[in-house]
Amino acid sequence: MASDTNIVRRKRKRRHKNAGHQRKVEQSRRSTTSYDELFAGCGDPGEPAPKSE
């Protein structure tokens, strides 16, 4: 049977790895803009684009 120290070390390493992975997943989810947000400044389809100021 593994010692408590080894169990704790493995658990800590696994939790740190999973926490980092979860952080990256949330970053990628937040950084991806939707289609509507991406093309919101282009105006309605079939209409000329708004003039920039």
C-alpha cells in the first residue's frame, strides 16, 4: 500500500494539473466571440456598411 505522503503528492499534482486545464478551458471559452458579436459592426445584411468616424 502506498504511503499517505505519496497519495497526497499525487493528489496535489493531479488537482494542480486539472485546475490549470480548467483555467485554459475557461479562457478559450471566453476568448471565442460569437458570430453576432464578430460581425456586429458590419451592419445588416444587404445594407451598406456604416460609415466610420
